[in-house]
Amino acid sequence: PTAYPTTAPPTTTSPTTLPLTVSPTDPPTLPQIESENNEQAEAHLPNSVDDDDGAPESSSGGVTGSTPEGNTMHGGLYNSFQTAPLSQGVGTHYASVWIGTPTPQRSTVIVDTGSHFTAFPCTPCIDCGEIYHTDNYFDTSLSVSYEEVSCADHCSGKCVNNHCQFSQSYSEGSSWIATLSRDHFFCSSEAKPLPQDKEYSISFRFGCQTHLTGLFNKQLADGIMGMSAHETTLPHQLNIKGKLEHDMFSMCFSRGLSHSKEGVSAGIMALGGADTRHHTSPMVYARNMKASGWYTVFVKNIYLRHDDVLRSTSAETPKNLRDYTLTLVSADVGRMNSGKGVIVDSGTTDTYLHSSLRSSFAKAWKEATGNEWSKNKAVTMTEDEVAELPTIMIQLEAFDSKSSDMMDPNEVVGFAGSDLSRDSPRDVLLAVSPQHYMEYDPQSEQYTNRIYFTESSGGVLGANAMMGHDILFDWENKRVGFAESQCDYSSVDEAIEVGVGNSDVDEHNSLDCELGVPSIKSSCLDNVKFSDCVDPDADLVSHLFHAL
């Protein structure tokens, strides 16, 4: 399943959800969170009532100066964060979470920025997809720390035999029922929980599913983990309980050509920041248009970039302008961003844009390629022919259009630059390559374009638009960051697992034996706050001397 809202949500209301195979234009069915009088109640699961957990011993080099208005940040970036692998599901990406004590049990959960809540099957769930899922049900009897949340403990669901019960239903017929529960919970690797990841374990509230229908039964992942800007989500709870320095997280998706219960590596998730070791371009920031709920960006323009020589999949502008053409897709900006706006939704497989763009996109496609747009029909193509298709360039409103940092918008990959956007050169350019919007079916050996123009208001930038980027969902600073990346977990895996794997070494001391990769996140110049310098008239060297 994939979450897709039809209206801007209040902070305590669960989103409408739709299946992966159904367009979000289908009429939604609101999730039912029932109260004792059988009226719809707020879907509010306040994790904050749990006891605080102690913060892990970690370096503290986070942002020292930031404001919602977008003042320049200075002083270092996000040294306190946790990195974990993501795996390929059926049209989705999922993380491995470990629950319970003394021996944590694994469950796999779809990482979904379009949902608020976390839920997965527990015993004694019957016919809850165990033959399809990666893991057995979470056995509550094996965890000494597991407990169900009582009706008296901030229950906003339906009280059944003094147990807090809530449910969620989906427009194509899928649904689940769960008991609100609490246990020790953390993210880690697929095979086994790593010692350093256990330091991020907290008492966390989740839904212990007791009944499933529809797609939840047959998906590869066991359950779902809501990652929206909502108080019930794991990143927010880790932050308020002192485990993470900042209320943010990043996800980087790659596409595996297969999936299996054993897991196919397909990306990276960092809780508390962004792990820049795998970035191939700097992080640039778009404004998050909503204070809470879904991460919403403002789309200004859409372009088709076509080049027969470089076939670049990056937002980087080719130096030789003769190597490419850039075709503007005519758009009504107001309609394109109407209603709920355009959300960045990791739980939606494909990208859905406003219906008013359909004809102008087809016209721009014909102009850029000389061919008719195939719409969303399966076509037979070679890999080379796919690579020759245009890269879709989506221009997003900048988080801070007049930032005083030292990044030149005409030189930094990911900025629109003054040639493309004279009035706002710091707007973000999101490059969606044909390898990501064209989905390959190995059975039919055909490709299908997964950009849809079906929405009556707003739209969704789904997982295929996110691929090839590390995207920072920064609730703390009301922004969404984009950095290009191959999203290869193995590129950071060796550094993450330093000191792990020697069973003869005490696990609490093993991580102190070696130094990891240095975590300088930006250049020296980027960390200078010039307004604090002693002599504003001195040359640059003098500035640096006083600042450092």
C-alpha cells in the first residue's frame, strides 16, 4: 500500500491511502479510527507520554544557528545520526526494525513519508501474510518489555477489553486492525542488529496488527512505518528523547531489478541528518510548504532536457550548450500546486502530476524527441533507447532564495542558476532520469512510463522521482534537501561496521578500538559566520584567522 492524502492533514489525522497499482485519482476511503461511541476520532497516538530514554554517547557537532525564516546555518552539520540500509520491496523500499528484549526480533516495514503510523503483524494474527512476508509474526510472548497500551493510557482508538485498538482502511479494499502497543524499538541491518544501533533503541508505540486484508497480506515487507512530519513517527520520537540531535532524516533510493525475502539492497536511510559520504553533489534545499503532515514542495516549472551526446542523468548543466536542448512544459503554476500541494511521498511508487499538464507535456515531448509520447503504455525498447529519452527537470522553490552561504548557484549541481531562473537562481532542480521514470518489466521485456497526469489538484513526487537522490526530510527547519547519489549502502557500510563482528571482543568496547571515517560535512568557508568576524574590512585570510 501507498499513502496518498487528498487534503492537507491536521497534525493528528491519519492520511488516506491507496494501493500501489491504483492511481491516486480514485475516490479515497478515510481510515477509520473509532472511539467508544463509534464516531470517528482523532488518529492520535502520543508516543511522548512514554518515559524518556537516555541519549547515546555520540559527538555533538550539529547546527548551531538556524531559524524557520531561513537564516544561514553555521557551525557544522549533523554529526549525531544513525545510518541503516534500505531494501527493495514490490514497488516500495523497506527498512529492518528490531523489537523487544532480551533478544530483538526483526520486522520489515515500508518507509512511507505519506503515513503517520507504524504497524506490523504480531501473534496471534491469523492469515496475516506470513507466507509472503520476510519474517514471522512478532512474537509478543518472547519479549519481556512488550506491553499493550491500556484504554486509560491516552487511547484515542476503540477500547476493547481494556486494550486500545485502532484500524486503517484503503480505497481498493485493503485494511488492517491493530492493538496499540509499546516495546523497545530500533532500526538496524537486515541480518542482525549491530551493537552501535542498539544505542538508538527507545520505548516506541506501534500497532500490533491482528487482522489484515488485501495488499497488506501479499506485500514483501511485514508492515509499514510512517515517516511524515507527525509526532508519532520514529525520527521525531528519537529526537525528543535525546537520541538524535536534530528532528530530520534522509532517504536515498536505488532500484533493484529483483526482490526476495533474503533482501536486495536498494538504498540508505539516515536518522537525524544526512550521511554525505555517498553524495556526488552538495545538498540543496527546497521550501517545505507545510508546517506538519506531509512534506510539500512548490513546483515552479517542468523541463525536458534532451541530449544525444552526454545522456546525463544529473541536474548538472552540460558546459557545452550545443550538447543539449531544454524544452519548457507550459504549466499553470497555481493549478499544479493547488489543493494539498505537491508532496514528496516515499510510499508512492510512481509520480502523479496535475491533469492540466498532460497536453503540454505531450507537446514538449514531441518537440524534444521528434516522437509521440507513448503515455503510459508498455513499449519495447533497448537500454540504449531508454537512455536517449529526455531527463525530466523539476524546478522547486528554494528554501532560502537569498542565502548568504558561499555556494555559487551557477556552479553548484542542483541549483537552477541565473541562466535558467534569473529571479531565483537558488531554486532546486530535481533531475528524474529515464532509467527511473521508465519501469522495466522483466516478464514482458517492456518499459512503461510511470509519470501520470491524473490529478485534479496538487500531485505526488513518488519513489521513482526520488531515486538517485539523498533526500533530507527536515521537519526541524521546514525544508526538503536534495543531493545526488548512487544510493549505494556498501559505500558507507565498511565505515559503519568498524569494530563489529569479532565475537571475542566485548561489544560495548569494540567500537572504541578504531577511528571511523572523518565526518567533516562542508568546507571550511561554509562554516564561517562572517558577521562574527572582528574586522569586517579585513581580507579573507584575516576573516578566517579570526573565525577559526
